[in-house]
Amino acid sequence: YQYLRRYKRKENLDHFTFVPGRIEGTEKECLACLMEFCGRSNPSWTELSNFTHFLNFQLIKCEKSVFCSPVLGVQFRGF
């Protein structure tokens, strides 16, 4: 949710890192954001769960990737 919230507000995500335990927004805002980005018009709880697990997995991989590191970000701005 932290990434999606910033993406929706068109914030720069290049230097953002997920912080476990940080609470942002309300439960209602979080659910609305997840429903907006999951790609289904009326998602079930299972579809939302699958979406969040997939997104979480991809973002963890991205944060650990050398291609998304701050060092390369300076050299490949906007890539």
C-alpha cells in the first residue's frame, strides 16, 4: 500500500523503501487503493489477497535488485 499510495500521488519512488510496521492512511483508504489497482471492477477478497501477495513479492524482489539500487539510479535516471 505504501508504494501504491505514493504512485497514485505521482511521487518519485526511486528513493522510497518499504518500512514494515509503518501505518499510513486509514483501512478504508488502503482498501480503496488496493481495489483501484488490482485490475478488477468488483474484486473478491481472494482476488485482493492474491493481488497483494503478488505485489508484495514483486516489490521485495525489486528492492533487492541491483538494477533498482540508488547507485545505478543515479546513472540510469528514469529507467
